[in-house]
Amino acid sequence: MPRLLIAASGTGGHLFPALAVAEALPPHWQVQWLGVPDRLERQLVPSRYPLHTVRAGGLQGRGLRRLLNLLRLLGATVSVRRLLRRERITLVFTTGGYIAAPAVLAARWCGVPVVLHESNAIPGRVTRLLGRLCTRVALGLPEAAERLPGCRPLVSGTPVRRAFLEPASPQDWLPPGPGPLLVAMGGSQGAVGLNRMLRPLLPRLAAAGVRVVHITGSSDPEAGASLPVGVVERRFCEDMAGLLQHADLAVSRSGAGALSELAVTGLPAVLVPYPAAADHHQHANAAAAASLGAAVIVEQHEPSSPVLARTLWRLLGPRLRGCDPAVDPLRRLRSGMERLAVRDADQRLARLLESLAELSG
């Protein structure tokens, strides 16, 4: 009986693909989870799988800080090695991030096969450093392969939650009316910079007949202000799948998880990469989507800049004027998103894990 340890922690971009893979495995698999205390996995995992936690930090820093991080990594690796032996784990799967380092090192120490999934076009530091130690490295975007010499890459796509692959009814709280629906979102943690770009445009968008749903996240100090008719603001949306399926355009950060969800729902996007993302990986993700004609890139700018406003009018204006569908720019972007989409990424990764379990067995 395969006994799998999934190491995924922190943000939805790491957790949701791992959960999708776990749900795609046959029921006889025994799945356990490795995370970090006080992160999102504490909310999402324990009701589904046994959760074990270790203290894990990054590999960055200099001097004393770097030494402390390395000591913490060593301690976490020893703890994970004990866990692998105690629970008789036969396979490890990780979606990268800090928790991947002790998981990969402990798996290699114990001779346990390990699969690392890298969702971004520019691989993270842990993937670049430890990818060679993994049995296979699965990629969300093919552009990442050229940055991983010495690895055994497999382009699998990035898994999304099952809800995104099944038809959903529109929420009853959506703004009413016949106009196009614009969804603005900043990822699982919100995006204050993106929110500030959008807010000055809301009155004009609503006056033109555009319906807007603005997902602000929990850290926006300006959330909760009065809104024009036709605009709905929410800190979170538990049914993002249903929302994206019924939208016409998104304004979004370009994290790999958000990009995959936009792709499988075929939703055109204006992508605003997070400028402080490590290695500018969000810019690379956005460029990969734009190269397929799936999205338009707008750099984060001051609210007074007209760039986002001009982009939205260029994309939404023809539909507001009742243009011929053949020349609708949103229709062309939707075709690009469909080319980007990988709808069976969870199944591809589940098959890879099953094949490795058979070989190790």
C-alpha cells in the first residue's frame, strides 16, 4: 500500500495544487502532510489528512542569519527523516517553497523517491538547488525547463481544485445586469498595490455598465468604503471557481496558481505582476501567458497613471458597444487561455506517482 508524504506549505499556490493531486490518487493510498506551524495548511489540511509540522526557513540571508537558517534546515531535515521512517513513507511529493528543502533532503537520505512540482516559469531557489536530488521534477510551464540543467523535467501543468473543472452556478450576490463582469483579485493574500490601481476606476466602470467584483484580501486598509452601484467588494470568495466561470475579464496578479485557475476557466486577464516577487517569477509567468495571446500585461503603477484604465477600455469597450463577436478582443484572449490550460494536470501527476510507487515496490 503506497504511503505518501506531501510537503506543501504557506500559500494557496503551494497548497491547492498539492490537494488536487492528493484527491486524484486512488483511495487505497495513505496520504500524510508535512507543513509549517501557523500557516494556511493548519486551516485546510487536518480535516483531510494527518498533518505534521516542522520549523523550516529559507536559504537566503548572510552571515549569522544564514547560519541560523542552515541550522534550522538541518534540524528540520533530521525531524523529517524520523517521520519518514516512523510512518514507513514510500514516496514524497512536494510543491516547492521552504518546506521542500528538508523534505527533499530527508527523502534522499532515506532512499525514498521524491517528486518536486515547480509551478512557476522561473524555478524557485529550492528547486534550482535541490532539483537534481529529486527523482523527477514536474513543471507547470515549459519555460522552466531551460533553467533546470541536470534535472529530469516533466511538463505536467499545474493542478487546480476540482471545482474549477466542474460547471458551477453564478453566485446570487453578483452585481445584477447585462453588462460584462470584471473580477479583480490579488491572490490568496490580496494585493494592496493592485487594489489602489483599480479603485479610482470603479465609478467610471460602473457608469459604463461594467459589473465589478473586487476581491481585496484581508490586509487592505481601504476596504469597506462606499461603492458605486454595480460594484461588489469582498475580502475573500470561497467559490472562486464559480466566480471565474461567469466572469468576462479578470485583473489579477500572475502567480502560477491564479494563472492556472484563469486558464482552465478560459478567463481572459489583465495581469499585474507583483514587482517584489522572488526572481521576478510573476513577470515570467505573465510573459508565458501573453506569448500565447492569453493575457495583457500591465506593470504596477501609481493610481494616477492611466495605463490600467486605457487597457480596460480597450478590452471592454467593444463589448459595451455591442461589437461583432468575431472582432471581440476578449474572445481572442479567451482562445489564448484555452491554449494555456492543462485540465488534467492532477491526473498526470497522480499517474507519475503511481508509476514510481510501482517501481519502488
